[in-house]
Amino acid sequence: MGRSGGSTLTSKWIKTKVLMRSTAISPLIPETVRFSRENLKKMLQKYKMVYIKPERGTYGNGVMRAEVVTESGRTLYQYQRDTKKTKKSDIEAFYLSLKKHIGSRSYLIQKGIVLLKHQDRRFDLRVMVQLSPKGTWETTGMIGRVAQSGKIVTNYHNGGKPTSIEKLLSPHMNSARQAELIRRLKKLGEDIGRFYHKKNLGFKQLGVDVGLDRTLTPWIIEVNTNPDPYIFNQLKDKSMYRKVMAYRRALGKRKS
Ligand SMILES: Nc1ncnc2c1ncn2[C@@H]1O[C@H](COP(=O)(O)OP(=O)(O)OP(=O)(O)O)[C@@H](O)[C@H]1O
Ligand SMILES: [Mg+2]
């Protein structure tokens, strides 16, 4: 049980597999497979850049970014953990080096999204979706998270900075396009809430991690089932924070 009622599910693999069954949502999920030697080769060949992460991770811990790079005409494999980069010229040595960090734990490989940047730092978005007192799914908050300089994860516990969406989107699009994207994200969050609800997973609040690429496509990086509401308290404008907390209190009082 989450702290305010509702079920939680930690396996990114299971959450992704369920969501892939929605024909409306699945095109926005970056391809995700289990970590293995064969899958590493296939995914790097296909996408050139992938994220490698624990099936049950939190706070961005253990997340690595792997890519194919060219240096003086030579193809190299590079991965980054925290801010440290490691390069290998041979895919088998590359796999073994990654494997040393993974050990026997279960990891996933996901198509990497080349995230938009703010002042040269990567950022992504968190869309908060909650079951309303009326019993409908409602997007109650949206916030951006800016990674620390040079880092590959945007999580607050990894030094990420919560920032208003408007501030992050403005340099990348005009206000009409911004309003359209916000509407789209709001609906996407609600679609995800309703879809999981239909599958009877018992979630009551969701935090959808969304990455934007250069084309402004909103990719669903991960859906958190026990999302941190306090991130919204970091904004100067407290209206979203108050709404998220009010819905949360109402959920705590619901019978089911
Ligand atoms: N496929 C991807 N493409 C681009 N960036 C990614 C990708 N996967 C993860 N990231 C970055 O790494 C961060 C952490 O990844 P993710 O949300 O999957 O795990 P987690 O944060 O450890 O889990 P939790 O949110 O449950 O604590 C994301 O917020 C995002 O900034
Ligand atoms: Mg996350």
C-alpha cells in the first residue's frame, strides 16, 4: 500500500508490459527489453543510445547511459554512470564492464531519448495524476526536473532541480505550442490512469516521467506508482502543491 492508499508496483518491467497493451499509449513508450548480452548488441545497433536501469530502481540510482560514439573514425562503445564515462572498443569487453556494475540484479535496456536541455542541462517532466474525489482520473500537477550539469538523471535525490514547466518550455516553443503540449500531457496522464484502472491494478496516484526530444514528442520514461507530492512544494506558486495535497488527503480517506 502507498502511504495514502492505493497499490504500488515497483517492477518497471511489469508496469511497462501492461501499458504496452494500450494501442493509444504504446507508441509513446521507448522500446524496453531485459538486459542481456544479445539485447545490448541489438538495442545499441538499433538506437545508438540506450539507458540501462534497474528493474526496481529509485531516485535514479544505478541508471547508466550507453552509446555508440565515433572518435577519429573509430567506432567506440561508451557508457556513463553518474558523471564517469568508460569507453571500450570491443562490444564483449563493453558488456563485461557494464555487467560488473549490474552483478546478478535484474536490469532493463530502454531506447534512449535525447532529452531537451535547459542551460545545457538535461530536463524531463513529471506529470502527477490522481483519482479525484469524484472517482475520475485527473492530472493535478506538472513540473520539470533539471539534471545537475553533466548528469544523466534528473531525480531530486540526485541533485535534480524542480523547475516550472513554462520556464523550461519557453526557449523551445511559442506559447500556442506550449499550451498544446500541456493539454496533450494532461490527457496522456489521464489516459494512463484510466488504462491502469481498467486493468484493476488498484493505483490511485501516478507520477509519469516524460522525456521530450527535439521533435517535442512526449516519451513515457517511467510511471511511478508512489509519486512524491512534495516536489510541487518547490515551486513559488503553491497552487499545484495545494491541489495535489488536497487530492491526496481525500484519497487517504477513501474506502477503496
Ligand atoms: N530512456 C531514457 N531516455 C532518456 N532519459 C532517461 C531514460 N530512462 C531514464 N532516463 C533518465 O533517468 C531518470 C531516472 O530513470 P527512471 O525514472 O526510469 O528510474 P528511477 O528514477 O530510478 O525510478 P523512480 O522514479 O521510481 O525513483 C529519468 O528521470 C530520466 O531523467
Ligand atoms: Mg523516475
